[in-house]
Amino acid sequence: MTGERARGDRAERAAEDHLVALGYRVLERNLHVGRDEIDLLVQRGDLVAIVEVRLRGATAFEGPLASVDAKKRARLVRAAERLWRERWKNDPNAPRLRFDVVGVRFDERGTHVEHVTGAFTG
């Protein structure tokens, strides 16, 4: 495993730990939907969040949401639409969907997690 991939995996684990501590249940990790990927799919109550995890550099000044450009948002929306059709389209108890972004930064003081709920809409 490359160093960058190992850091990415570590960031995803930190994001997952943060979400679980907030009461979310992890449904899927690195879910492939067509040719798109959802980093984390989590649920709390009747809400399912599609979570994009962003690894931030130790000196990053902007928040994690700033690193999710229009192209990435479009891919996540496309994945969510397909996921909805495949899993919940005809389900009267279908969950609400939301897009969240979790930024993770590592530095000498430890791991820092920033969670942006409802980061954008589809």
C-alpha cells in the first residue's frame, strides 16, 4: 500500500470513528455505485448520509468543503441517484438522504476532524 493510500485509509477510519461517536451506524465503506464511489454511507434514524472524506494537509487554511469541486459533487449526486433507484425507490419507509463532507487533518497534536452536515444538495 502506498503512503498516500495509507493516509487516506487512516483519514477514512478517523471520519468513521467520529461519525460512530455521534451515533451514526456505518452501512457501507468505499461503496462503488456504477463507476462512482461513496467513501462512507452512514445512517442515524431515518437519515442516510453520503459522506465524502477529505484528507487535509497540516497547513490547510480552507475547510474540507472547499476541496469538493463541482465535478466531485456531480459524481456524488449521480451515485446517490443510482443508489436511491436501486435500494429505496419503491420503499415507503425510504430514508432521507443528505450529503456530508468530513475533513481530516493530522498534525503533531493529533487528529482533527471537521464534519460539515448538509454540505450541498443534489
